[in-house]
Amino acid sequence: MAIGGVAASVAGAERAAEAQDAGRPSATVLPGMEYPRVHADRRVTFRLRAPEARRVQVVAGGADNGLGAGPFEMSRIEDGVWNVTTPPAVPGFHYYWFTVDGTPVVDPATRSYFGWNKECSGVEIPDPAHDFYEAKKVPHGEVRSRLYFAEVTQSWRRAMVYTPPGYDEDRRKRYPVLYLQHGSGESERSWSEQGRANFIMDNLLAEGAIEPMLVVMENGMVARRPGAPPMAATGRPARGNEAFGDVVVKDLVPMVDSTYRTRADREHRALAGLSMGAGQALQIGLGNPAVFAAVGSFSGVAPEGFDLATSYSGALRDPAAARKTWKLLWMGAGTVEPARILAMKKVADTIRTSGIPVTWFDAPGLAHEWQTWRHSLKDFAPRLFRSAR
């Protein structure tokens, strides 16, 4: 009785708080759905109908996500519906899922987003100070799905390609290309769905802040070589993406250049990514100076034993040559990200001290989350291809 009384009291307090501020459905909900609801103070109310459940929780992805550490215990309120209102969340997109008696399930009321190596639910917390990633009344580009066969992996792969407004109107115009990679556990859909990269580019174009460009997004998680041993047989953790660098250089870039109207030279190609994708951008980009001229690392992890002469394929060992080779070397992170990521700032300082220009970007108050990477793209993109403008 005591436990039931506490649960009823908690549920009653939650309903009273909601009555004062009903909030509004998250931008991620499916048509006709009402929850999760985001309140004016950024609290979030989640609901799930699970009549037979004995325990239901909301679980957020990762300890440094902006929704809160969780898990958040839900209370049964009526008709088999479970409810919880979380403390105020950080603005931006956050993954979550429910656990029902210990079993993870997605929220049937929201769209699904691939993250944490599985389909997750997502909630979007509005940011009254920033709307650069929102859909606005400006000309819009398109995100196109392109299937292609990769010789390196002997498999069919898919790239998502953003084409700017007007791409189909002037058949003579050619465009520079930004190759943009997601993080660990995500996919080629992530930058356009979770990151809203297409809206960021649309809005920057409408402001005249960037050169019209293509943005190519591929899946950096899966790129196994034919005949490679199963991951369990390698004796060490592996993602199964060891061939991704070769896929980019030997298959993806040639496919894009032959399919779309690109400016097919290194000066008009850039490679950037977030988290795992940041490491890929540095390794692949700096390791292939004949292919790329600009590289961006969004929340990258500092390499162990960083050495200017040997790290990143030795691309920075000769500062004078590096200054001529790299049009832009950009690094950034949220100011409250884990120390292992903020250590990248020391790497940037070391490179800069050698005489190689590095642009460093701080995302104030943000952690290892999509809001950091949205801000990173907004700062990075206007610095690209300036000679073409």
C-alpha cells in the first residue's frame, strides 16, 4: 500500500505540473501523436501504454546526452498508461527508448532514428536562441538517395546526397563537394535526419554565407573487405569498417564525380565528420592530399601519442608543405565534452605552434551531442571553397 500510495502521489504531482504547462508535441512525433511533449522550461513528458507491464523506464543514450542521465522511472496513471516528466533538457536532438520489464522498445509515437547501433526514438528540444537548423521559408535543396556498387567491398552501398536549390535548373553549373560523416552507431541518414544538415545548408545559402555545394553522406560503420574474418575472430574490438577509407577514395568520390556535376579536383573537395567520423575525416582526408584540400574534425578524439611527424600518415610533418597543401584544417568540440575529446584542443595547439594554421571552434555549454555538431557545421561550411565565390 505504501508503495502504491507513493506512486499515486508522484503521478498526481506530475499531472498537476503538466496542467500548468501542457507543452507541445516534439517535432519528432508521428502525425496525430501527442507525446513526448516538450514544456516551456524544457522538461519533457513521456507516455507509453503498456497495460501488462510491471516496470517502465525512459532510457537516454549515453551519460553525456542532453536529456539527462536517467533512466527515468515511469508511473502508471490510468488505463495502462505510464507517464514521467523529466527535468529540463539541453536544447537539441536526443535519442531515447523505453524499457518495459527490462526489454528495450522504441516509442511507437515517434519517428525512428538509427543511433547506438539500433533504431531509437528521438525527441527535439527547441532552442529559442538558435533556429539556423530549422526549416524556413527559403529555397530548399534536396537529399537524394544514391545506390552504387563499391568495388572495394564488392557490395552495394548507399550514399545520401544533398543538392542545393537550383541544382536541376542550370545544367552548366558545377559544384564543390563536402563529404560529411556521422558518428559511431549511426548511418548515412543521420546528418540529414538527426543533424538537419540540409536545413543548415539551405539557411546558410539563403543568407549568402556559403558557396552552393553538394554534401555527400555515407555509412562509415560498414565497409568490410571480401574474405575478412568475422569480428569475433579478430581477437579485438572491431566495427567492420576497416575498408572505409578505400571505399571513399576509390569508389565514393569517383561515383559522385561521374554522377553529379562536381568540380572534380582536390581544391573543391572537403571531408569532415563527427566523433568516429571526425577520426575518419582526419585519417582519410589528411592521408589523401591529392583528393581533399580541407578537413574538419567535429568532436574528434585525440590520438594516443600524437606526434607531428608520424600521426595522420605524416601529413603534417613538413609545416611549410602542409601550409601549401591544406586550405582549411578545422577542429572543434563542445566545452563540456569528455576530457579525451577536449584533449583534441591540445593537438590543435601543437599543430598551430608548428606553423600550420588550425581553426578551433568551441560550442559553449554543449556536450557530445547533435547540437554541438549542428553548430560545428554552421561554422565549418562558410569557411569552405571561398576562392570559388
